[in-house]
Amino acid sequence: MYGLRWTQDGRYITAQAFGSANKDIWRIPVQRGTQLKLDISVPKMVSFALHPDSRRFAFGVNESAKNEPWMMENFLPVARTPAR
């Protein structure tokens, strides 16, 4: 995992999975609980940031050796439990 970030309420950490083709993003509870894979799939994503209100999501994409910034608004990710 890399790109660790605290949520505004301090209850979770978000992180990108290393080695995933779509760079899956996980929400990890600070105190006991289950890690949740957020329903975000952005091929070639190299970085991300969730706005404190969780309604905006900014991310960088590396396409053909060119980095581009993107943003989604009204972003409310759906959390899924990981397959085991």
C-alpha cells in the first residue's frame, strides 16, 4: 500500500494498492474493523486525493508518458468488502 492519507474525521486511512493494474483504493479503519475496497477503477492512475467532504476526487493519470490531472465531483464511493 502507498499514498496513505487520513480521512477528515480521523477514523480511516485511504491507500492505493501496490501492483494493482487499476490501482485499487482501500479504506482502512484506524481502530478494529474490515478494510474496504472503494468502488473506484481508474486505469493508469498514479496518485489520488479525496476531498474532506468525500464528494470530490482528484487523481493523476499517466498516459503515454504524459501526466494529466483529473477531478470528479459528486463522488460518493461505494465500499465493498474484499473477496477472500
